[in-house]
Amino acid sequence: MSSTMSLEIADPYAQALMSLAQEQQLEDRFGEDVQGVLDLLADSNELQQFLENPLMAEDAKKAVLQQMAADLNPLFASFLKLLVDKGRIGVLATILKRYQELLRQLRKTVLAEVTAAIDLSESQQEQIRDKVKAMTSAERVDLEVNLDPDLLGGVVIKVGSQIVDASLRGQLRRLSMQLGAAS
């Protein structure tokens, strides 16, 4: 399924989840539950494949979701089961990521995708948040940090379509281009 088609399917469900969250004043709680489920899916490829498999019985999927839902808000857990009933559990990750986008819009928060060569300390992450706040005028910044040892050092920060390449690899590439243009 193309990402555009899955987003078209996912968006109404994410909007409905946000509406439910706002009615119950549970936007942030649902946000925590969403992140928890996304983390589970990221950690377990088997779980994701199981939920996406159309040949698996709905009851089996609901049983697995029930086990996952022990720490989740009961309304959120019911939403997950509804996705099974509607045959949309296969786009669960897309729905949950779209909910996060809606929550960020509601909270005037931006997502900064940071690629670094090594783990970043809390103070380094806070410096990046401050830089992104200055770039975007956002009230809050969520960081999604990925490690890439090929960077050699530094970071690459992506916010929407803006990219700030402060990596050593990027600096070397720019220097190489300058030297090539000078000769």
C-alpha cells in the first residue's frame, strides 16, 4: 500500500482519536499511549507483522492488543480494538504517527529529526531544542534522535523541509566543493 493511500486511510482515524481525546481532555495521556505502542512496534517486527497479517484471526489480534493494553487508557485500548474490527489495524503505525502530528499542532510543538554520530547528552539535546525554537518560533520541540556513525561528528537537524547540516561529513563536503570551485 502506498504511503499516500495509507495516510488517506489513517487520517480520519487519527482525527477521530484526537476528537475523542479532546472530549475527554486526554490529549497528552493518549500521546503517551501512542508513543508507547509505537515503541513496541519499533522494537518488535514480529508484532507489527502479526497485526498487519490479514490471515490472522481478529480475536487473536484483539487478545494480543489486550495484553499490550494493560497500561493504556481504556478508551485508547478500545480504539485499538475498533481498528481490528474495521480492518485498519494494518495501518496502526501510520494512524498513531498522524495523531502525534495533530498533537504537536495542538501544542505548538515541532518535531526535529536529529541525526548524530554519537549519543547526545541532555545539555546537547537542550541546545538543539533552543536552536530549533529560534528557527521555527515553536513553543516546544520534540527530538527524534537517530545515530549514524558515518557522520564522523556533529549533527544533522531536519525540521520539516529545513535541514541544518552541522556534521563533520557535511563540512568536509562543503570544503571540497569550495576547493573544487576555486581551482
